[in-house]
Amino acid sequence: MTNQNDNRSGNPVRDLLKAGKPAVGITISVNNVELAAQAAALGFDFLWLEMEHTALSLESVRNIVLATRGLPAIPFARPAVNALWTAKRILDAGVLGVIFPFTSTPELARQAVSACRYPPAGKRGSGAAMAQFRWNAPDGYYDFADENVMVVAVVEDAEGLSHIDEIAATPGIDVIFIGTSDLSFSLGLRGDQEHPELARAIGKIVAAAQRNGKVLGRPAGSPEQIQKLQSEGFLFFQAATDTEFMAAGAAQFLKPLGKKRFFDWRSGL
């Protein structure tokens, strides 16, 4: 992983991926700037600011972007929907990557790219005063953003699977990210991650991304899984949430003392 973040050097996550090295992001789910700043210094390559499934607000995203200025992990964000206006607001807050959920059609794939580029290449509006404050771009923020903002298209349903060749062929998409849980639900598998039908669907997405020279991404729960997935061609990884890492650290400390957590949402206990 990268261990420095020079604001003048562009996007270090893109540099890692171009070099064939993994980029690993911690998922930030809590509206807490101090927590995010701590996470940005732990060794992760980027922060995955999760706005789709948590109460993380636009104001919190902005505060986190400012609080992590100069720290190693750079800010990416996933808005609640794939839309021009949702991407515009988080880009103007200063994120350097947008993770577009449910990119299920070629039109949505093209929209995602357009949302992250200034005219004439795209439709991003020119109101990025806050983002310019975050990124030191001596030659101008607009060119810097067009060169360095990353577009991550999440394919996570049956419709996206049916259009995967067109989605993967879309110019300007940097990463095809497989949302394995939602994809499993969309296929009628109720989240089952081991089902052969899900494996076949993932294989189809992998093949399309590789044919079109796109980086592959997906969630990963352990270093061992990341190493295995790297051998399968994946390089962009969403790691666990801030609260999951806290729970894992607490369990490591308390288990030898015979103390058990009160509630585990994964098991319902």
C-alpha cells in the first residue's frame, strides 16, 4: 500500500492500479471526523465514504475530506444513487473518486463518466471552490480533476449482468466493481456467496472487464481473501467498515478474558 499522499502528485490509487498493485480501502460508515482521520493514517490506500447504506451526510464527507488533507488514504465516496447531481455534490466537496451504485445499463455507465468530467468531455458543473481548497493543483483544478478523478462502476444486479459487455466497454470507467451481495440477491440467491450461479455471474463480469482493460474490484474480508482474489485478477478492494474493525479489535482483546460481545448482526445473536 502507499504510505504517503503528496497533494501535487495526482491520484496515488490510480498509480497503484496502473502498476498492478492492490488498492485497499476502509469503509467509513460513521458520521465522525476523528474516526475517519484516524482511519486515513492506518495504512489503507483510500477511504470508502459510504453514503448509500449509512447515515453519512454530505457535510460529514466535506469535513472528512478536510480532516484527511495530507494523510495517506485519499477520499472516495459512494452516493446513494447513480445521478449527475449526487456525483456533483461529493466531487465539489473534494473526493477524488466516485463509486456509482447499481450501474445497470450502458446509459448509466456513460452518465457516471460524464458526471466526473468537465465539458466538453462531460457534464460536471464548474463550482468546485471547496475541492480546489483540498487539492493543490498548480496548473489548475479542472485539468487536475479530469485527469485524476476515478470512476468506479458497481455492477450488482441481474440487469447489469445482462449489459456487462457494454458497461465494461464504456470509455472513462476506471474500475468495474462487483457488488457480490446485492448481485446474489438479484439472482434470487438471498445473499449466498458460495452458490455456483453467483460464481458464474462473477466470472462473466471478470471476463468482460478484462477484455476491455478495466480494473476489477470487489469486497474483501481478510488479507488471505485479497491475496486469493489478486490471483484472479482483482486489484481494487473494499475492506470492512470502521465499526467492524472496532469489533474485531475488541474481540481479539476480550476473547482471552472470556468476554463475549452483546450482539453480532451477522449471526443475529
